[in-house]
Amino acid sequence: MFEKIDLLIRGIESSREEIEILLSMAKISFLDYILIKRGEQLPPDGLGTWTLQQIDMEVAQLREHIEALEKIKNEILM
């Protein structure tokens, strides 16, 4: 069980690092990314579709890791 938790935590950390790198390359913050995705902010001119797709993929992976960790937490504590 602890090995699975450790694997998920490493996955979360890896996704977070990758997101930070991609955001840095795109020269936007995570808040900017969220606002762009909501349509509340226009993307900067230099931000390409490919970069947004890469960030989307990493955020989806991060979400999956967090949901899996949450599921384990609920199974253990319930």
C-alpha cells in the first residue's frame, strides 16, 4: 500500500515539475493558464496551441494522480 502511495506522490511531483517547466517556457503563470482555459484571458501572442496542449496533458495527469491518491485515502479511512 505504501509503495502505491509513494508512486502516486512521485507522479504528482513529476507532473508539477513538468507543468512548472512548461509554464516557464510559455512565460505564463498557473493563474494565467487557468484564466486562459476559462476564456477569461486571451493567450499571449507567443503561446502556441502545442504548448497549451502539453500543459493540458500534464494537468490531466496531475489530476489523475491526485484522484487516485484521494481514492486510496477514502478506502483507508472509511
